[in-house]
Amino acid sequence: MQQSATTTATVSDLSHKPAEVLDTVESKDVLITRRDAEDVLVSTVTRVSAERNSIAALIAVVQKTWRRTQSGLIPVMEGMYPWMASLPRADQKTFVHRYADVLAECAAHRDFQPLVILLSQWEYTASLHRDEKLMSALLAPIVTDGVTGERALMPDEIAEAPAMRPRSSARTRAAKTAARTATSRR
């Protein structure tokens, strides 16, 4: 029977029996559980360094392999991320390439949050491709606004648009009209 690589202790255990908890750390990681905060993992520098170097080496090998066989990895990646099937083929290739790059960067900097963000962004993109009605609305040409009678501007067009005098609100126009009417009655 294989022993667990991690054991659990509480902050109270660490406070009352620090030597016992730290002795355990010599042989395996200790997860310190806390009531009102995220748990903390305590390990030795040697184990953490070995783990990080192993992950970096594995990612380097995988990244070099991916460069040669990207399209062959799409079915494997779809197995890991089923939402990939909603992406067009070109986007699937782009995702696999970007995934490999971000994964390598994450390993180099020992911060995997950018990979979580990348996966979230691509999953949202895939959800857009699944919703045909929403996708067609996003891809439809921009039309004239029925209320203002003006064509909606895209963000890159806003900087180029001539400065326009701000319109007064309906409430402001009504107040001005009421004031003129009251003045003319006197």
C-alpha cells in the first residue's frame, strides 16, 4: 500500500507541536488547514525544487513534441477540454499552439494562473461558437440606431470621430421649455 505524499495538520497543531509537524515535513508535505483562510502547503525546498524542475523538463519535451504534431493533438486536447469541439478548426490549432506557449511560460515562472485564464477565455470563445443566434448577432453589420438615427461607432472609430456637442436629456429640454413658457406668461 502506497503512503500519501501529503498529510494534514491544523494551525493549532503547528502552534502547539511545531517540532512534530516540521519533522513530518522532512518526509512528506504537510497541508496546514485554516478556518478563515486558504490552506497552506508546507514542503522542503529540495522536494519543491525537484518537482518544479521535473515539470519544467516535462513541459519542454511536450512543447517540442507539440510543435511537430499539433494537429494530431487536437483530438487528445478535445478529450481534456470537450468544449474545443465547438471551435472552428483554425481556432483549435491556434488554441493548441497558445496552450503550449502559455504552459511553458507558466512553468518557467512557476505561476499557473495565466493558464487558468487562457482556458477560461477559450472556453468562453467556444461557448460563443455554440450559440448560433449570438454568433450571428455579433457578426452582423452595424446598423443605424433607431433612437438617435446615427450609426453606432466601433471602439477604434471613437478616437477618430469628430467631437460632437453633447445632447441634452429629455428632462433638461422639458425643464427649459417649462421655464420659457412660465416666463412668457408673465
